[in-house]
Amino acid sequence: MQRPRSTLPGKTLAASCFHNFPDRHPMQHILFLCSQNRLRSPTAEQVFACYPGIACDSAGLHESAEVYLSPEQLLWADIVFVMEKAHRSKLSRKFRRYLNGKRVIVLNIPDNYGYMDPVLVELLQRKVAPFLKPASPTA
């Protein structure tokens, strides 16, 4: 399955969901990282982008990634999810000064899945959901 594109530069279609209602209630900013930002992290972004109270983004840690991680993304994020321990190591090595004590969670999801693979989606939902804040009640 091809990764959908939106009119927002460097963003998937799902990533634009939170831009529709940015001031509705405080959002939890979630950042998903993998190596190339082609399969796992864009799938995670797609899966969680329209969850209530969640704003998410994704990037890759390799210079040739579809969307290479920027310091601004790290400053924006409340929680950073990486797919492998090697990603956490690379993140700490290359971007230590931007982490500022941020929570970095290793999901232990190997690069064995295609974009939006149902098994990958299920793994992400099972491993990420416990770390997400419940949405604020609407007034």
C-alpha cells in the first residue's frame, strides 16, 4: 500500500487531522521515529493522527529519510516513540541537546512490515495506547 500524501509539505494525509482543530483542547504531542520514515513511523502517524487529544508527527533518523528529523520536531514533542533500541541510541547521539529530559519509548518493532500492514497496526495500537493521555472532556 502506498503512503498517502497531503498538500502539507512533508506530511501524510492523516497528519493534517490535528490541524483542523488546534485549539479545541490541549493536545498531547507524539513523535514517531524510525530509520527512513517510509513504513513504520508513517504507519504510526496514520494510526494515531485522528485520536482525540493527540497531535502526531513522524520522521526518520537517517539522512536519506523521507522526512529527516528536525530539532523543531523534538522541541514540539511531549513523547517520542522509537521503533528500535538502535534508534534511541542514534537519537541520543545526534540530538541529545534537544531531548531535554523528554520521554523516549522504545517500541521494539522490527523493520519487517509494510506500510499499514494490519499486524503492524495492531502492534502499534497495543504498544502505544498505554502511554497516551485520555482525551479531555469537551465542554
